[in-house]
Amino acid sequence: MTVRELMDLIGARSLNYSAPLDAEITCGYTCDLLSWVLAHGKQGMAWCTVQTHVNVIAVAVLMEMACVILVEGVEAEPASLKKAQEEDMPVLATGKTAYEVSVLMGQAGVLPPAE
């Protein structure tokens, strides 16, 4: 599944219009604790979070994730969007809960990361 296909699946909108949406998603993850995501993040991951500060983008870039999904209608901080644009990191936004997004991803075959 690509980021664009995921965006359609969960009814999200892209907050970073310059970022490519053709990256393949290898796994999905839901977590709001950045240190935990650093320990468990994977390349190609689609990451659901309510965190909106610039460090979210830094973690996603460091881990070479496919995208960040801001859930529950949270608004990205301007500095985060600026960093996402600089790094070509797709940031999606949805009003759905993290649980709803996780269920939809799982039903579509996006599994948790293999340890």
C-alpha cells in the first residue's frame, strides 16, 4: 500500500503538499511516546500519533518512515510542517481516532512491525 492509498483509505488529507505520496508502507504503528517510537520504528512505517511538535518529524525522518498520521483532528505546529516540507516527509491528518486508523490499516493488510 502506498501513502496515497492509505490517505484514501482513512479519509485523510495531506498537510505537506510537496511530499511524494508514492512511498510503500511496510508496517503501521500507533504511539505517542517518541523514545518508544525511536526504539521500535521501522523504515517504511506509517506512524499514527497525536503529537504535533517538530521532534515528531525528526523521528520520522531518522527512522525513514513512509509517513506521519496526525489523528483525532489535531493540528500540526507550523514549525513541524516547515520541517516536513524541508525533509519531504508526508504528514497526513484525519479526524479518525488512532484506533480507527489502526483497524483500517490492519484490515487492509498493513501489519505491526516485525521485531
